[in-house]
Amino acid sequence: MRIAYDNLIKTATCSATNENANYPIENIYSAWRKQVFKSTSRTSTITINFSEASTLTCIALSYHNLDLCTISVINSEGTTLGELTLDTDYETTSAYCDYSDVLSLEIYAHSYDDILQIGVLFGGDSIYTTAESDQEIPLTSSDSPVFSNDYQVAGRKGSTVRTAEITIPLLTYTERKEIEECYKECGLTTPFFLDLWDSSHDSFEPLYCVFTDDLTVTHYHKYDEITMTIQEVN
């Protein structure tokens, strides 16, 4: 399981080889997933220069129309440490690594449409635990139906999102403290990426979500357990 919340791109200097003035590059780190960055063509190279050399363990992407996204990871000496490729078959996707002394990212993106779009791009460190417990992740609708006397239905169409109460068992003290720090930083208003089954996205992709209630912490003799409630955000 992975949690990624401290997005270093928010304080970085970002540029793109082409961008639509109405959908600037700064939109890629907006908390609103549908406040998007758009290019003026189907390709763009995005350069991200961090404010200081940092640790990079996660790249995450959401609400996009890409069919290719590759990232070069560059250190403070200008050396390419490695390359990552995001699986763009998923609307929300992520890739994991373990690099230190990272000063910049160079991202090549290609769209299957004429105009490239990216909703949220995350780059930074992530919380990792080996726990991948079974969870109920139901869909919740904000539709407002109105029924007639003979049960015809009309009403206002809303959105459908994932909501869940998630229990993460067998946490070490350090893992529990990291999740608590995430809760303190994000509160109930700042979205983060939650990848419950980071070993594979074949059946369930990461969620872009917020906490919706208290974080419950239970301490046992040899481990800790956390229960949190989350809701996917648009």
C-alpha cells in the first residue's frame, strides 16, 4: 500500500514546450483534478525543477488523455538517474522508485487526442507499507432522484465516486506515525493518492481522495492498526 500526499511539484518551477494559455502548466498541481493543464498539440515536454534536491519514490497521474508518458529523473549534477514509464491505460496511475538527490524531472507526454490534457501530476516521496488487506470499496452516487406515485423516476444527475472505511493492520511504529503525519497535513480538505494494491493495478487503480472523518489508531502489543474513511474526489 502507498500513500502520496506531499507533492513537491507544488513548490517547483514548471514549464512546458507548449501550453494553452487558458489551461496553464500550473494546473497540474491544482488540488482540483478537473482543473487541467492542456497543450496546443498532442505532445508536450514538461520540465520540473524542484526548489531543492529531494527524495523521489512516487510519480502519480490522474485525469489525463495520454497514451505515453515517460519521465527522466535528474540529480543535482545534471546526471540522469533513471527513467520511469507510467501505464496510461488507467485514468489514475502511478509508478514507484527510490531516488535521492533529485533536482528535476523531464516528462515527455503524448496524447491519443489532438490536444493533450493532464489533471493532476504528483512527484515526491510516499508512505509505503507491505499491508494489502481486503477492503470494501463501494461506489457512492450524489444523484437526487424523485419518484412519482407510480414509481417513475426523474431528478438531478450528480457524480459517482468511491467511498470506503479502510483498516490497515500490522503497522510498525514508524509506518503509523507517517500515516498520522499525512492526516495532520491533509486534514479533511487536501486530496492525496491512495494506492491500496500497489503491487498491481490490473484490478484496482489508485484513488485520488480525501479523508472524511477521524483517523482511528489502535495500539497492540507488537503492532499498530489504523482505520480511516476516505472519499474519491473529482
